Amino acid sequence: MGLSSRFSVLQKLRLVSKNRTNGFFGVAGFAIPSLVTFFAYPFLVRHVGLAAMGVYILGSSVTGTLAMLDLGFSAATLKFVSEDLAAGALDEAAEVVVTSLCFYGGLGIVGAALLWFLSPLFMKTFNVDAALHAEGISSFRIAAGQFAFFMLNSVCLAIFKAFQRFHLSALCMSGLSVLTFGGGVAAVYWGGAGLIGLTLVSLFSSALIFIFAAFRGLRDCLASGMPLWRARPTRRTFHRMVKFGSVLTFNSASEILMFQGQRYLAGVLFGPASVTIYQMASMIPYKVHSAVAALCEVLFPFVSANSEPRRIRRVYLRMILASGGIALGGLVPLVLLRHWLLPLWLGAGTAGPVAAVLPVFALAAAIHALGCAPYFLAYGVGKPLLNSRYSLSILAMNVLILGGLHLTGKLSFVGLCWAFTIAQIVAVVGYHVVLEVGLWDQLVNARHLVRTVAEE
């Protein structure tokens, strides 16, 4: 073996090792926050109360919904900083960072102000009890400040990933969860904090993580030779980022409306206590779904880099089988043992209402898990709008079912949960049928043709 061949093999081995390391930190960034919330939520529900915890969850949900206004700048920052650094275009990379920071900073201020002024309206919209109105308004206004930090933290995390510092991204995500929920448990247990104190802990946690992330991100940028001191936000860079991020924003908006919309409806129709029940019942099933999504995400780069349709098809089918196996293995025992497990986790008082709807969410998560492989396949072949249509179809089906239940006078909390599940079943089955019958050969073979022509 020649020197160049040995060097190529060594580079590949290093790349594999780096990908595995990044994958490990990616899993850690998902697993640690999940464990923290798993143990913190029951304690907080018992000590703060179902209704107050529902207000807290709604405040976080509204913050997450406002985040869909980011025009995909987070993903665009990651992509263009990474590409510009690889090309040695340090001035362009600096412009991307500064443009992103200015955009997110301005969006954070506008979003925070909007949330601040609309807080009293949210109390009426979500049927918050009069006794909780004052605390709820204060909690939503504190969450407004948290939104501003959330937007700026998104830039820092994108910069870390662009520099392949996945351990720092995982550290920030895990640290935020530990500080927010661990700090919240400490504040409630030792300080007797309530809804306002819990939200203040979240705000201070976001601020601390931003200070750390901003310092490390600045250090990495300067160490790379990026001339941040002379970079300015430019219209050209802004349009460059918007062009890439617009489709991703559409997908994010569809998904956020799909998932957060259920919580909003629960709050509007049945009050904030039902939001807590909804959150607790859906939490574990959708952690299983998130694990499946993390597994199937490898299809995105695999399909993008592969020009063999048969190989793609084989891996795709294996991913579907693995998705089904993981979903069934994680969710069937949970459903069968729920009457024993939930009282241990939540206590007898909350376990009953959660156990009543947990099978519904388990079925929804299992079906949704089977949609992960098609979802990342569509990204891999460069058809992200398919995923937007998929998310919108679930949303539309939800609206139709809920509208029918409302017109017949049969709309209940359980019916709300079933509407989401039925919409998932119809949309996932439809997505698979569309891929198998009409689009599989078109998508994969078109990708193969493009890559073949490019190689020639």
C-alpha cells in the first residue's frame, strides 16, 4: 500500500471515529435532558400542582411556538459557517455569525415584547383559574425573557456544531435541562418556590448557559482566524441564509403547530390541569419516538451520499423494521404495566388520569415512529416539501376530526387525544403508500441519475 493510500485510509478511520464521537454526544444531549425531566416532572407536579404546572408548560410551549419565526437561521448558520470554514472563506463565515446574532437578537427582543404584552390574554384564552391569573401573567412575562436567551443560544449551538464541537452542544443542552429542572426541584423543595419561582429558575438557567456558550463560541471563532471585529450583517448574507432556511422554517412551523397545537387546545377547552395530564401521558411514548428518530436520522446523510437505489432500499427497509421493533419493545410493556408503573412515578392522585390516555399516546408514538424512515429519506433525496405536506396532513386531519367531534357534541379530553392518534395513523399510512406506489422509483432513481451525470 502506497503512502497516499495509507493516508486516505487513516483519514477515513479518523472520520469514522469522529462521527461515532459526535453521535455519542448527540445521544448524550438527548438522553441526559430526558432523564432529568423524567425524574423532575412528578416532583414538580406534586408540589406545584396540576394547574400551575400546566401554566408553566403552556408558557414553555408558547415560547417554542414563537421560535418557529426564526426562518431557519439556526440550520443556515450551521451549514454556512461549516462550509465557509472548510473553504477558507473566513470573512464570509464571520458575516454569517454576525448576521445570525443580529437577527436572533432582534427577533428575541420582538418576541419577548409580544409575549409580555399578550400574557393577560393568554390567561383568558387558556381558561386559567382566577386564583392563578396574577401568577400566570408573571410567569408568562418571565418566560418572555427566557425566549430572548433561547434564540441567542440557538446561534451558539449552531456555531459549536459547525466547528464539530458536539460535546459543547451536548453540554449546553444537558446543562440547561439540569439547571432548569434540577434547579427547579431545589427551589421548590428548599425554598418553597411556586410557579413564579420555577419560571425564574428557567430564566436564570438560560442566561447562565448563554454566557458560557457565548464565551466558548467567541473563543472558537477567534481561534479559527474569523475576523468578527470587522464583520457586519449584510443583506447578501441575510438573503443567502433565508433562501436556505425558508423550507426548513415551513417544516418547523408545521411540526410545532402539529404538536404544540394539541396542548393549546387542551388548555383552551379543558384548562391548564389537562395540559399537565397531556404532557405526562405523552412524555414517555414520545421519548421512544425520539429514540427511533435519532436512529433513522443516519438515512439523511446516507441517502445524500449514496447513488445505489438497491442499497438505499435495503437500508430503508431495515430502518422501518428496526423502528417498529424499538417502538413495540418500548411501548407495549409500558402500556401493559402502566397501572403499576405510573403510581410509582407520579403518585396515586395523578396516575389515574394519565393511565387512562397513555395507551392512546403509545399507539400514536408507535405509528409516528414508522414515519421516521420516510421522513429522513425525503430529506436525503432533496425533497423536504414532502415532509411539510406530511406534517400538514396530520394537522389537517386533526382539524377535521376535532371539528366533527365538536359539531356532534362529543368533544372530550380523551377525544382530543384520539384525534391526534387517528391523524397520525392516516398520515403515516398515506405517506408509505405514496412512497411505495408513486414516488419511490422517481425519488431514488432521479437521485441516482443526477449523481451519475455529475460523476460523468
